[in-house]
Amino acid sequence: NAGVTQTPKFQVLKTGQSMTLQCAQDMNHEYMSWYRQDPGMGLRLIHYSVGAGITDQGEVPNGYNVSRSTTEDFPLRLLSAAPSQTSVYFCASSYDGSTDTQYFGPGTRLTVL
Amino acid sequence: GDSVTQMEGPVTLSEEAFLTINCTYTATGYPSLFWYVQYPGEGLQLLLKATKADDKGSNKGFEATYRKETTSFHLEKGSVQVSDSAVYFCALSGMDSSYKLIFGSGTRLLVRP
């Protein structure tokens, strides 16, 4: 049982490049989400999904796309990276999200030059 | 909207000192409240939680009591150790969006030997 895994661990992009941050969980959790962590601002919700085929926007969705084709995977796409997207990104999952423990992945540190 | 406010850090203590990290929240109804901990270079881990008023969450010597009357969920530990050095995040999940976590900005704790 690997829990929540994220790849890559580190990434450097140039402005305008695209990339996908990968997130997978093997706990059969329905709910998955993406957060970004910036200094002094805590974690902010980007997008979330309550099940395969269902996604919705969080607090800071602009510049990011998501899809959920399987229960296990929830990739986050940056179509045209900007320096403002330099951050640490965390994926999380939980069984149903309601007062349940959310399990966080180890994070991806992204730098956009 | 719902929000969480934490005391600013860093908090620097000597080993065996008493710890309090303040957390207050704004939310409608009765949210669930959480404390997460992030050790250097790692993702977030759930430390403790409380789901209704007057509940006390506890784990690893840390405690926090859900105070509805003061909308607070302060984290306490009677005797901190060097290994407690980390960033602590207070968070809530609201009744209208129970699967979304809203985080405070985090408080860095440094414990000196």
C-alpha cells in the first residue's frame, strides 16, 4: 500500500512550457484534490474531484486543468506555465472527504523561470 | 466565506517548554477542525482532529479542544521536544463543503536543545 504518490518530486520549467503533475493513490479513495503551498499563505485548493469523471474548481483554479478518468489517478496540467505558478504542489485523497482524514502526497516543488 | 487564522511564527522554544499555538476560525454551523504537521521536506500529516463542540483531539502529547463559544482550536503540548520542530497548520472542513479543507497560514515551531 503506497498511499498517495506524486511525480516528479522537483521540476523546473520555462515560462510558457506545459507539463503534467502526476498523482496516484491505491486506497480506493473517491475524493482527490490538488493544493498549492506558498510561503505565508498555507495551502490553497486548486481543483478537486469527488469521483471518476467528476471535477470542480477550488479557490485558485486559473492556469490549471484536471481530469479524473480513473479512481486512482488525478493529474494536474499546466498548459502555459507562469512564474506565479512557482510553488509546492500537494495532492491529497480521502475515502469520502467528509470529516475523514485526508492523506497527502510528498509534494512536487515546481519552479517556473 | 470560511477562514482560519493562526498566530504568526516562528515560535522558538527550549526543550521541555510548554507550547501553545493559537487558531481561530470563521465558519457557518459546526465545521470539523484539524491540526496538520509538516516536518522538513515532507508532506502534511494529520496530527489530530475534532468534529463537534467541546471535543478534544489528542495525539503524540498534543491536544486541542473545539471551542464553539470562542471559535478556537488552540494546539497545546506540555513538554516539547526537538523532534517537534515543524510547521503546524490549523484547518477546517465546513458544513457546506465538507470535503474541502481550508488551511491557516501555518506556524513554524523551532525547539532548541
